[in-house]
Amino acid sequence: MLKSSRISFSLLIAIITFISNSLAQVTISPTSLFIDNQRRFETLLVLNSTEDPQEVTISYHFGYPVSDSYGNLTMNYTDTELGADRSAAEWIKGFPKSFVLEPGKRQVVRLTAKPPKGLSDGVYWARLKTVSTNLTPAVGEIQQDKITAQIKFRFEQVTGVFYKSGSVATGLNITEIRNEISDDNLSVYADFKLSGNSPYLGSMILKIFNKSGKEIHEEIIFISIYFDGTRRIETDISALSAGEYKAELSFITARADIPNENLVHAEPTSQTFRFKN
């Protein structure tokens, strides 16, 4: 019984170690790509951060996040009607489409856009999906005299690809703010409506002020908004003493992971509210 337990424990450690090493997978850079009428070419860098060769495949899809009334997000990949109007997945191509990446090596994927003639003004998009798996050894390389358990992990990473055509604009109007406190956690829900012909890429910022009006806390998350809906931002308020506080929720078209010149800008919008801790 003791021997069996030791074997099980050793197997568990081996699996945990294997999973930890595999989780690194490949690194994708940048996380968003922007193409337009003047610049129809872009590059994606794929780096193998693991100790094993990786099989990598690239594909293009149309999709966008959909939120419920609590800001929970799910991806919609089945909207063919909107896809016919805003999808760039059919005319953005990349090469190579598939390749094997050795440990520590990198591969440049070159993207080009060939939009249809007469494309209306606006931003069109696709989601570039990079799938990586451990390279499967050839049959002759597997030692037949050993019993092995092969676990093959499939990792998917998604890069947003945006194509700007002609004159583009975006905007966001907050229609309602709600908040709730649970277990020292403040959750703020913002309902909004969008305007313009471009997704709203930017940041959602929550600031908290004390009675004297001094800012004492700030929380920032990046957002990618395609249609009217709701977003949620949460922050730990366990350090705040009991009492009433003023808070300000803002949306801005700026974020640290995307160069400023690539964003479609809009006037910042914000609302204040009060809550009791």
C-alpha cells in the first residue's frame, strides 16, 4: 500500500511539473494588430517559450464579446449577419499558416489585407487564432519497451486584427451605474450605448475619494467594446474604513498595451456615485 502511494504521489508530481512547463507555451506579440488603407501589411511574432518543439497553426475568425447585465462576457462566433457587414476574416491573410517552432525559436507571420472594392467607411475586424500543441514524436522515436502516458495540450491564443477604412469614429455614453459590496469587494456595473462605426478600445477607470475629496484608490482595466452592453470593474476595499465614499467611473480611449496612434479616439466620459463601506 505504501509503495502504491509513493508511485501515485510521484506520478502526481510529474503531471504537475509537466503541466507547469506546458503552460508557458508560445508567446504572441503584439496582442492587437492594426491595418488601414495606407498600411496593408503587418507582422505577428510567435516565440516558443517551452522546452519542446511546438506545432503552430494560424486561422482567422469573426467574433466579438457579448455581455450580460452583470458584465459577464462570452464570445459570439456565430453572427453571420453582422459578419457579412463587419468581418475582415475572409480577406486578411497570413503566411505561414502552420509551422513547427523549435524551443527558444521565433517565427514571423506576415499579414496582408485585400479588402473588397467599395468598402464602406468604418473599422472591420477578425480574430486571429494561434493554436499550439507539443509536437507529436514520430512512431519510430517512441520506445516500445516503455509504458508511457501521453498528454497533449492544445493552447489557443487570440489576437485582434482591425482594418480601418476611410473616416472612422467611436463614442460611448453611460446610461446607468450600479454597485454592490460583497466580502470587502466593490463591484461596479456600467450600462452604456455606443456610437460611431468603430469598436471602442480603451480603459475603464474607477477612482475612490475620501470625505475631503482626496483620491485614495484607483482601479484600471482594459476594455474592447463592440456593441451596447454592460461592463464590470471590481476592486478590493478592505483597507477602507467604515463610512461613505464618493467614486468616479470613467471610460477613455487609451490603454497601455496599444499605441495611441492605433486607437480610434473619443471624448472621455464619466459619472460619479456614492457608496457606503
